[in-house]
Amino acid sequence: MSAAGSMPEAHPALVAYLNDHLGGATGACEITRNAVEKFATSPHRNFLSEFLTHVDEDRATLEEMIGLGDLLTRAQSQRDGLEQERLAAVKAALMPTVGAAH
């Protein structure tokens, strides 16, 4: 968690790591789909179909995790913007003469 008990911020390295794995899972799904078609009449079809199901589920989970990371990052940016606005308002209230004509 970040300061004041707010939601944790998505770390850019984690998002990059998840994106790399998403790319691998997406490629594995495509290759496995092709293999399922190619080996449709072989005994390997059942194994490949089951494997495809698992990898596709993992790919979907990665997409959800990346989406959550993006959501957390956007939420943190919004909170930061609100804090900056509040700080500017407090500064203006405490120092009304700053920037006044000389």
C-alpha cells in the first residue's frame, strides 16, 4: 500500500513482466490452435485441446491482472492530481499576496 492507506500503485516493471508473459501466452495459444487443427485426427488432439484451454485461461488471467494494474495506475494519477489541486488551493488561501501586483 502507498501512503495514507490508499491502493497500491502498479509498478512499471511488473506491468512489463506481465505484458511479456501475455505475449508468450498469446503466441502459445495461436501455435496450439494450429496444432489442434493439424493433429485433429491424431491421438494428440485431446492433449493439445486441454493444453490450449489451460494456456488460454492463463492468458485471460494475465489480461485481467494487466487491466487491474492499469486501473490502479490511473486511480493513483487521479489521486495525485486531486492532491495537487488541494495543495494549490491551500497555498492560495494561506498566501493570497503571492503573485500580486507590486
